[in-house]
Amino acid sequence: MKIGGHGLREHLHLLAPLFALIAAVWVLRMVLAALDAPHLVVHYCSVTLAGAFSILLAVMLIHLRSFGSYPNVAVAAFLLECWQQGLISLAIVFSILSGIQTIYTTPPYAGTEGPRAHILGHLTFGIGMGTIFGTAMGCLLLWLLRRMVPLGAGPQRR
């Protein structure tokens, strides 16, 4: 199945550096938590922020490489959100199994329902709402880019 003329493999190839960016922030956050870094430092090393930033970068890549259109933005947002929420869920499982307290298992962030509900929330609500908001934000950015930076517009074209 192709979306916007591109298959899943092509989307994954386009987004590979962004998956790496999110994973790098995730690893950094886990290392900082394991080293017992100050809470403020760990707090600003955000996987969620890296995911949102990655969606914006994906939209720029889609526009600059003429990769597709608005459906491709939705696919990119979905894939990046799945990766991001999967890594967060993995961090929760790791924290529980290892006994190492991370930001994902501390009471203000983990909630009161327990780790199973926390993981389920990330894999359902996190992916769903993240994809919806990421797609909306990305489509708006793509629309703005197409209006302000049309591709193929040279100095002779007016």
C-alpha cells in the first residue's frame, strides 16, 4: 500500500534520522536518571519534546524533498509517535524490572493507577492524541511552507 506515492519502507528511510534523534534523547534521559542528575536537567531532556520537534523536521523533509503531501505528514506523525511512546513504555518496564527509579516511575509522572495502566495509557492515548496533534501541527506547517516557500520558485518566476 502506498500513501502519497510512497510505501512504508520509503517513509521509514526518510524518518530514520528522526528515530535516531528520539532514541538518543531517550538514552540520554535514562543515563541522566541512572546517574541521579538534578531533576531539572532530567526534566528538560524530554522525549516528548524530541518527538514533537521530530514531527516538525519530518514536515520540512517532506516539503523540501517533495516527498508527498498531507497524508504523508499523518503517516510520519503516526510512526514517530509509535516510536516515541514505545520507547517510553520500554523505559517504564525497565524501571520496574531493574528497580531503578526514573522520571517515568516517580509518583508525579507515573500516576496512581500502576505501571500497567501507565504503559497502556502511553500505547493508546499517547499514540492517538500525539498522532492527532502532530498531524494537525504538521499539516499547518506544511501548508505554511507551501505558501511561503514554494518549491521550484526561482528568481525569474514571479
